[in-house]
Amino acid sequence: MIDYSEKIPNNVNLAQDRTLQRALEHWQPNYLQWWRDMGPDGSQDFEVYLRTAVSVDPSGWAHFDHVRMPDYRWGIFLVPQDATRRIHFGEHLGEPAWQEVPGEHRANLRRIIVTQGDTEPASVEQQRHLGLTCPSLYDLRNLFQVNVEEGRHLWAMVYLLHRHFGRDGREEAEALLARRSGDPDNPRILGAFNERTPDWLAFFMFTYFTDRDGKYQLCALAESAFDPLARSCRFMLTEEAHHMFVGESGVARILQRTCEKMNQLKTDDPAKLRAAGVIDLPTVQRYLNFHFSVTLDLFGADQSSNAALYYSSGLKGRYEEGKRGDDHRLKNDRYTVLGVREGQLATAEVPMLNALNEVLRDDYIKDSMSGVERWNKVIEKAGIGFRLAVPHKAFHRKIGTFAELCVAPNGEVVNRATWDANESRWLPSAEDRAFVASLMGRVVAPGQFANWIAPPARGINSQPVDFEYVRFN
């Protein structure tokens, strides 16, 4: 169970380590100031129907109630320790999991934790103005739920930094509050977390695609030989699932509303549909292309000596490591990766250990495609002959092998002139973004929804759709 009587709610017996408790209580006001400065814009007096973790038991861990946003109780929650847990991959296979950081892995573990931790406040910063243009109270509540949980995920990583990395960890924790998404002088570490999220279509795509990257990264870290990191990530995954639900259901509701209008007007003309106040399907596809391709870069280079080192050292495993039938050392295994040969796409067999970023990326792509097929069922149900698709993995990449290559969504390598001529067909144009922005009016009457999105099939926690999910004081 989680102790909410403490200044910092936790289930790690924080009160028994007074030095650590004082250090985190010193960091806490800085975090709250960051939340006031960079958290959801204008939300300080709102009471929001939020879920709060009360235990780490997956069968009943959350309590729902209206909470004033600045009063949300962020805390430190790890799943219970398994004293018998063993390392199940890499060079240390079969050895007891580490409860403390081995000196030889200190720098790499700190880098992993800081990079993961940096994504959490970044997404809050990217989304901070969206509440001003919410399509409903239901969606506003979901946005704020995502935001407070990203804040809690930051706490999870900050606890590890303070608890296990001494002065270096404290300095890194302060730096996590100093960087800013999109700041040219002090940006967030990963490129996708410096992109703008200016509208709700972008938000839904972000929570579907980019939070799904978070799922895969957290799953890989939940395998770590460093047990406190693994335990932190396993609980974070419980919360991350809701973020992906927000994205998948949000896009599905946009598609449902657009298809309703297409059938009503008997047209697929984007201009006529835009005039009717809904988002045409080609624009949805272009947003999909952008967010999917930007997210693919988060997995890193397709061949990486760091990935090999992290795996062999036991720092970071694969997605669902325990379900894989190989030897979990991979020294003699090979993997087929896509690369570039003489300006064209070509496959090659490479050592599996060096291709682990690509293994994780391929797992992610399969999962992403499954969700897009669920979106297509919404369109099919409406009787409309249009299909969404994820673009080719080499499309619009900014790092790695494909960074200098122009590749169309279908995987065709094209020259720069062809890319320039078609970019506005493949990626959101300034006109697309301006149109979507023009729809972003604020709807806050209980049970009412903006014209461009359908209501959900059901409310949160068995509440009705027209429940007062946010109270304005």
C-alpha cells in the first residue's frame, strides 16, 4: 500500500532514510514551481476527476475523485521486491538481480534513467496549452490525467537518481527541471520531445504513437538487472496504458465523426468536409505519417554498440524478454536490418546484439499497425473506401541510416525534387495545421462535444459521458 500521510507519498519506506527524504523534500518545491510554470495552462483552480494510485496491485490500485490540480499527490511507487529475482539475459544471466548500482555500470545506468526521465516533463510542456482548446470536459479530464501521470513518472526517475547516484543524481534531477521542450538553448534530450503539440489531433497522435514508444522503452527497462529500475518501470506501465487508450480512442472518435459527415453530405471532397467543420481523412493520414516517423527515431540507430553493451551488461532487455525462446545472450544470433546500398534500400544480416534497437522498433511497428487497423474498422463500418496506413520505416527519418535519404510513404526512394513536390501530400502542411487549429474551440459544458469529434461510447470509471469531469472554480 502507498502511504499518503507522508509529505511525499511512497511505498519505499522513505521515512527510514532521512537523508534521502530531506533531499527529495528539497527537490519537491522546485518540482511544484516547474508545474506552476510549465504544467497545464490556466488549470490551477480546477477540480479534476483524477485517478490516484493507492496501491501497486494491478487488480485495484486506483482511487477516483475530484482533485484540485496543484494538490495532486505525486509520489514514489515501486512494485514489491522479489527477493528471488534473477537476471535473465546478458552476461550476468542467472545471477541475483542488483539492488544497488554496480560501479562499472554507473554512468550508463544514469544516462538511461536521465533520458527516460527527461521525456516525462517534456510531454507536459508540449501539451500545456491544449486545455484552452479542449473539445469536451471528458477530453480535458483525460489530458490532465495524462499530465499528472507524466509528472509522477518524472518522480519515479528522480527517486532513482537521488537514491542511487549521490551528488551526480541530485544534479541530474535539478537539470530535469531546467530543460524546456523546444528551447533552442536548453532543449529536451530527444528530438520528438521538442516538437510542438499545438492541437488535439496532434495530441491524440502523440499519445498513440509516442506514448507507445514509452511502452516499449519501459518494457525493455522493466527487464533490467538493476531491480529498482525494473520495479519502477513495471508500475509506470500500468499508468502508460491509459495514455495510449486516450490516443487510440481519440483518433477513432475523430474518424467516426468525419465518416458520419461524409455519409451525410455524400462526399469525400476534403474542401467540402473542411467547410462542414470536420477533419478530412487525408489530413488524418498526414498527421499519422508525421507522428509515426518522428517516433521511430526515438528508438535510436538501427545498429548500435550502445544497445549491445546495455543488453550484454543486463541494463536493458528486449520487449517481453522472458517469452523469447533463444539463449538470452545472443552472441551468435543474427538479425535482418534494412539499410542503404548505393542509394537504394537493401537488407543485410548483422549481429543481433548490434541490432537490438531495430528489434525493439520492429516490435513497435507491428503493434502500431494493429491499432491503425482498428481505426480502419471505424472507416469500414461507415462504408467508406479509405484506408489509413503506417508509412514505410525509412520515411521521413532524421537519424540513422535513412537520415540523408528521401523515401516516399510507400518505401520508394525518390530524389529531392520529387520529395519537395510531394511533401505537402505526405506530411501536414502549414495550411493543414492552420485548418485544424481553426477547429480548436473550447467546449466545457457537461455532455457537449466539439463538432469535429464524436462522443466516447462510455465515460470514465462507470460515470456517464455527461458527468462533470472538471469543475471550474
